[in-house]
Amino acid sequence: QYKFRDLTIEELKDVSKTYPNFTFSMNTYTFKDGSQKDLLNFSGTVPVKYGGSYNIPVRLWILDSHPFAPPICFLKPTANMGIAVGKHVDARGRIYLPYLQNWSHPKSTLIGLIKEMIAKFEEELPLYSLSSSDAARQSELLSYIAKITEGDTDMKSRGKTGSRNEGCYNKITVVGAGDLGIACVLAVAAKDVADKVVLLDLSEGAAKGGTMDLEIFAVPNVEISKDFSASADSKVVVLTVNSLGNAQTYLDVIQSNVDLFRGIIPAVSHYSQNAVLLVASHPVEVMTFVSWKLSSFPKSRVIGVGANLDSERFRYILTNLLKAEVLAKDAWVIGEQGEDKVPSWTSCNVAANQTEAMAARNSREKVANRAMEVLKGKGQRSWSVGLSVADLADSILKDKRKVHSVSTLAKGCCNINSEVFLSLPCVLGTSGVIEMVRLEEDPLVQEKLQSSAGSIHDLQQQLKL
């Protein structure tokens, strides 16, 4: 099963179009540890000019994590060809090239690899002609080498622990070097949440603005990179990127973000296969859904920042401004970000009889409405969202089992039957969402959540994933 099947097929189509002599098949590949796997591979010849013109036979094996891991490449000499062992070819015909060592999607492609292969082979031919007796010895040698070494790939663990991350226990990657991304990095560093923070700057050109300042003032344990492999083995990956295209409609803006995520999520998911994805990009409910679909991660490990900031502010206003500490204890802001968010409670112990309960509810509703009015005047600046992200990351990395209002898959909650993400109170730990906390039953709240779910689902149906 190829994890990124569509991307792989597109690349193979390009190869077939450019080099029509290649033939494609599915065969069993044996790794150095003796394990086997059915892999796509293609064989053919690449044209090389070295005095005269030569057709060098090669075979490329495509790993199931392609295009985020390079193919395994071999010469495929005929019986009358000898292998010229050199800096790019070993005794059994395994091909080693700088292009393979520096492989990084989306810069690296199969077409680019074949072009470099041709260029290197034109500097040093990898094969030579054999006499009949030499051909027999060559065949025996290749057979012997195959038996003792089989195939192997040193890239199999690329998505696992790499030497650059040894000793790094809690690692966070922040994707996007805009104001929000930098705010997240600084907040995480200030709260000492992680042992290491990687800021993936996906913008074109050299480091500018905030990233340059981070380099100048050398924030401890922060690495700035443009290479997805720098994110390897992250426990949490924070998504802060938003498309800055010239889209005319709201749907176009979201589609631009989806297109942007299509090139990001598979890459970070490949390099950090056990990470929790924490989405802060807008609109957070939709982009969390998109991240879930593109990553194929379990729903528990894909969450949005949701109403965590609003909930913390809401409880602070109730406690410190309105002196309603008892109400604040179980108070949450839930639903979707923006005007449609709604206050709710996870328990109800207002009174024993119905009359007192009704009076207490009315009183609570008045206080909640006052708190929500105060909350509306509090904008969400990059630094405030950054602090919220650091708060969530802290609960995840330190397995605090703390309850936060975060965007999670709401299907099955409040009679919601569609796959939409809404902010709901959840217990967070190292595996992401451990459990959803039961909300107090309130028909009005349920109605608002169902309405939000319906509008978000309608929007998602119009997107091209």
C-alpha cells in the first residue's frame, strides 16, 4: 500500500512520457534485514554520451513512502557487461548519487534523479564490455553478492530517528514563519515546553524579518530550516501557514489553503509519524479536517487550537471580573471560532429542585452573556494565539491530562452525523485527545452546534481535496 499513491502515479507518468523505453512492474524486494516487500519498480536504459553513445540499463525501486524517501537504484547489466566500481556504483551495481543523499520532496523528482544519473555516468561510465569468460565470472560474482547482501536500504528509517535528533526528547516543529509561527516559537521557548523547536520557513528566498531576528539573537534550542527533514521525530507539529494568494471569494481562500496543505501535511506526517498535529491555520475547523484527511492520522492525533484561548479568557472574566468563580470552574467556549462560538458547561449542580434550578440557570445565563460580551472585545493577536498553542503543547508533551476546548472530530456528539471538527472539551495527553468530556445537556447549545456542523460540512463538500 503506497501512502501517497496519487503523487507516486503522477511521477511515474512523467517518467513514462520522458523515457518511453522504461517498463513498470510490481516485484518483491528483499531488504538487508531479510524482510520483504512488494514494491513498484521500473527498468530501462538511460542514454549516455561518453565518446560514443551508450544505453546504460538501470532498475529503480520505489519505496512505499515515495516521494518522501528516495528510490533504491541499481545498474542492471547484461551478461556481457561488467560493473565499473567507482564513487557512484558499488560491486553489486547499487547506485549512489548526491541527488539521492539530498533527496527532499518536492524539490527532488524521479526525472531529476535520472538526469543526474546521466550526468554522472557521462563523467565516469559505470559499465564496460566483458569477454565470454569474464562474463561468466561476472555472473558468478553478482550471484554471490546477491546471496550475502540481498537488497538493502539505509533510507528505510528516514522517517524515524535520525542522528540530527539524537538526545532530543520533546521536539516541536512549527510550520510557517509568519507572525503567528514566530509567536508560537517564542511562546513555546518562553514556557520551556520543549527540548527543541524547529521553525520550518516555507517562504521563498533568504530569511527575512522575524526569522532573521531569531537567528541574530540566537534563541536557545530553536532551529530554522527550509527542509522538511528537519522536522523528523517531532512530538507535536504546529501548522500556522495561511495562503496569501489573490483569491476573490471565501471559498477560493480556503481552497488555496487546502492546496498549500496538500504539499505540507504528507511531508510532516512522513517525517514525524507519531506526532500530534496541532492546527492553528484558518479556518481552523476546516483546516483541521483537511489535515486529518491528508495525514491519515487517527482522529485523536489531529486537533485544532479551536476555542482554547476563548475558554481560558472566558473563565478568567467570570472569575476575576464578574466574581463568579463557581460558574467558571466548569465553563467552556465551544463550537466554531468566530461569532458562532457558544458558552457551555460540563456539569450542572445548580440546585436540587426544578424551580431553583430554573432560577439558577437564568442567573448563570445572564452572567455568561455579560462574560461573552466582554470576550467579544478581546481580539486574537498572534502572540495571544501563540501562548494558547504553547499551553496546548505543554499539556500534550507533559501528558498532563488537562481539559482544553480544542477542535476535534465531532461526529457522534450532539446528534452530529457528519465528519466535521468543532471545539469541544477534551482531555489532552501525549497521544492527543484521550477522551471527550461530556457536556451538560442544553437544547439551545446542541442546536447551535448542529447548525455550525451543517454549515462547515456544506463548505467542506465544495473543496477539492
